[in-house]
Amino acid sequence: MDQGAGRWALVAGATSPIGSEVALRLGEAGYSVALLGFRHPEALARLEGALERRGIVHASLRTSLHGQEGIDRALGWVEEGGMRPEVLLFLAASGVMRPIGELSMHHLGWTFGVTSFSMALLASRLKPRKLIAVSSPGAGRAVAGYGAVGAAKASMEAFLRYLALELAPATSVYGIRVGLVETPAASRLPGFPEVRERVLSATPMGRLVTPGDVAELAVVLAREPLEMLTGSILDLDGGMGLSI
Ligand SMILES: NC(=O)c1ccc[n+]([C@@H]2O[C@H](COP(=O)([O-])OP(=O)(O)OC[C@H]3O[C@@H](n4cnc5c(N)ncnc54)[C@H](OP(=O)(O)O)[C@@H]3O)[C@@H](O)[C@H]2O)c1
């Protein structure tokens, strides 16, 4: 790591296929990238290799964002590395895909901790110029087996609106509600093949969202002023569900 190198973007959830693409594109757009991951060191190593080959300054930390300790660790690491981010791109999410009747307080606490509360705590402490967080259609609709994560995403979206209020005018805040992206995590949705077909047939653009689509929008939101868009949740889903 080249400490204090240029403008930093912090990507939480960088080990996900979507987060990795976002980190790469932010790097290509001129940011130094600070990467947060947790369970998948191999994904982190792959991403770091790709950044290295492009000559993009980067640093990484594996920490669980489900509790205060892991969040403090991330904040301390950012501070000590002189990496206070201009952009916080938040994609961390975790949760058990089961009907609500099969969930415990532990499951819900974990899911909300990682997916929602950590976003609120990281963003409010770091006060980036741009906060961009990835949500999903399950925040506004009911998707079978997605109750825990869907409700946590809805909570995260509510925090985004409050942060837009509390951190203005220094910080602009955006949510991106991303349609279905074919990732290993998405394929664990109960009945995934049928869900995939239903989403495709309800999408005028005729294809699923790709990590590249998310990265493209993230880079625009990061780089362009767009301050009057603060507090908005944007649908990035090819028009899914527009028709009745
Ligand atoms: N795939 C889709 O269809 C879709 C649609 C809409 C929105 N999204 C959102 O896009 C993001 C990436 O999705 P994905 O499908 O690529 O899923 P994913 O691989 O499960 O991504 C989740 C990310 O969160 C991190 N994470 C999980 N538990 C954590 C913890 N305790 N502490 C810190 N980080 C933790 C993971 O890191 P490790 O793997 O290293 O633990 C990973 O980087 C998620 O926010 C997801 O909700 C996805």
C-alpha cells in the first residue's frame, strides 16, 4: 500500500463479484481503493492481483462488519492508513435465505448488523463526499425466502435517507436497487431457476443486470457532482416490473 495515495474509495463487500467489479472500475477511474471483505481471502487476492496489474493503489482488510468490534477495526485501519475515503461504496450483505418462521433472533441480528447497521455506522463516522449503497428489489417487495435480507435492505434504505439529511451538504447519498445479478449468492435464493426466468420475462431490456452495469453507475455517481440527487434510491433493473 502506498499510504495517502490520492483520492480513496472504500468498497465494503469488495469480495463479492459485484463489489470486485465496482472496485476495479473505481480504480480505473482514478481512485485508490481500500477493500473490505470477510470470509473469502481468495476473492480478495484475485481482486488485488487485478488491481496490481493495472497499477492501481490499493489496500485490503478482512473484518466482520456484524458487530461494533469489526466496524471499529475497519475505522481504525482507514485512519491509520490515511485512507479517509472520498467515496464509500457499500455492498456488504449477509443473511439466511429461509421463511421468517425459520429465523431466530440471532439470524436477524446478524443479517441487520452486516447489511444495514454497519452501513449506517461506517458512513456516519467516515462522512465521505459520496455514499453509494447497493440495495435490492426485495427491500420494497416480497421475494420468497428473502425476508431477512429484504427487511435489512429496507432498513438500510431508511438509513440512507436519514444520512442524506444528517450529512448534508458535505455528503451526497445514493442507493442503487439492483435487479437480479447471476452471482453464487443469488443462486442460493430458493427456487432460483424459476426466479431467474420470471425476472427475465418481466424485464423489457431482456437480460439480467451484470456487475458491469452496477460498476458503470457507481462510477458516474462517484465522479459527477449530482448533489441534488441526494437521498434517491435508483432502480437499476432494466425496467423489471414496469408493465402490468
Ligand atoms: N446478486 C444479486 O442478484 C443482487 C441483487 C441486488 C443486490 N445485490 C447486492 O449486491 C451485493 C453483492 O451481492 P452478491 O450477489 O455478489 O453477494 P455476496 O457475494 O454474498 O456479497 C456479499 C458481500 O458482503 C460481504 N460480507 C458478508 N458477510 C460479511 C460480514 N459479516 N462482514 C463483512 N462483510 C461481509 C461478503 O464478503 P465475504 O464473501 O468476503 O465474506 C461479500 O463481499 C450485496 O449487497 C447484495 O445484496 C445483489
